[in-house]
Amino acid sequence: MDEYVLKTRSLTKTYRNTVALDNVTITLKPGRIYGLIGHNGAGKTTFMRLIAGLTFPTSGEINLFGYTQAKHLQHARQRIGFMIEAPAINTSMSAKENVHLHRIIKGIPNEELEQELLALVGLQNTGKKKARNFSLGMKQRLGIALSLIGSPELLILDEPINGLDPVGIVDMRNLLQTLCAEKNITILLSSHNLSQLYQVATDYIIIDHGKIIETITLSELEEQCKQYVLLRTNQPELLVSTLEKELHTQNYLVMPDKSIRLFDFTDRMETLAALFQRKNILITNLSIEGNTLENYYIDLMERSRNV
């Protein structure tokens, strides 16, 4: 298996005097879900359109499955499924008719594939209902079914979650995780909302004003946003001993200023307070600290714009 499905090097796109994408260099590995995060106008759709071949870079390189030359890239794109800007749905047709039409256009001979794809995205029982009468979530799932014709190895989805209701978000999340885990499809999906992608993506690419400002894995993001109890006392040694003996935890850090970050019991503040009072430990600070996803994202954006 290839070590990557997509690499870009210094990928840049300008429109007249506007830089839409600025020296973007990233690597997508197989079997992962990448969240491309950025405000509207940050360059997300421009990047996806470049990978899809819907527009061409001003400079830089696209490497798909090991291919970089234009004639080879066109062939490599047959291994990619796209849903960019809006699903390519004929709203006067049913879900099955849409899938049938796209299968014929792509020259895929397997008619059984139609029902398989509809079942995969949960639209197998929509019958003759026209797509114009579908909910937004149903339209998004039909768009994904169309993008899966041809069994792609890389799936690129532009804002597939935004605008969905809570049930639709859960359905979409489950579908994407199934595609990645069971079909081994690498997925790149965009959003302007980090929290929406938090339970979906395994990796995050954060973009602002056409520049990549951070790439981070889920575990690294969780570490950055980890909640903890901040403890201050004039008896740090006694406090640490109490944590280990009474609460049986070593999940803490003693900071250079002798404050202590306790990563357990963040939901049991009263228990902690009662314990410290019983042990006659004077606590001068007992508070929940740590970044939220939203604050982390906002701080990141502010830092990048102040550079």
C-alpha cells in the first residue's frame, strides 16, 4: 500500500491580485479522516477544486498516488470521489435514478452497485420519492453515494456536515467512519466549525487566508484541550502524597511554580474540597482550567494573524 494518497508541495493559486491558496504543503495518509478547517473564504474549496482538477494551480505540485505529471494526474483522479460545493443531484429524479444515471455516465457496468450504495448511505427505502423532497441530510448522503461510484480510494467532501440537524450530523458521522473503517477510504472533508468535526476526524488541517497554520492529530488536539483541576497550596508535597494515597492517582503534573495540574476528578470538585479540608491542607486555588475546542481554534487564528 502507498504511504500516502495525496501530497502537495508549495501549492499556490492566485486570481488576479488575490492569493486564494498560499504555498500549501500537506500529506494525506491512507485510511484516515482529515478535517480541513477554516473560516469561509479561507481557501478550503479552492484547495479541493485543485485536487479535483476543476481548476489549475498557479504554481506548486500535486502528487496523487505517486503521480505528478498532468496526463497521469487525470488518470489518478479516477481513484477519487468528489462532492464539492454542492451534491451533483438531479432533483427531479429519485435516489435510485440519480445513482443509475451517474453509474452509466462513469461507465460502471455493475447494476447491483446501485442498491448497494443506496443501502450504504441509508437511502434504500426512498422508492420513487424525488430528490427535491429530500431533507438536506438525505441530499448530502445521496451526494456521497454518487461520489462512491467507481470505488474511490480518496473521498473529498466540501462542507458535508454544515447545516445538518443533530440527527443528521450523527448519521453523517457514522457514515464517514464506516467508509473509512470498513472500506479503507481516506476522507478529506471541510468545515468552518472545529467542534463539528471533533468526533469524526482523526487528523486536522487548519487553514486561514490560504495558508496552512497547523496540522494536528486527534490525540494531539485532545492533549491541547485537556481539562484539569488547577491546585495551589503552600504544602505541595503533602498535597501530592494525599492524591496518591487517598485518591490512588498519579495523573497529575507538578508545575515549576509548584502549582499542580490534576487530570482526574474534574467532575468531582466537592470530593476534592472535602478531602483537602479533612487532611487540613490549605488550598489557595481549586479551579477547572484548560482550553475548549472553540478557544483553542480562536487563539490559533489570532496568533497566526498577528505574526
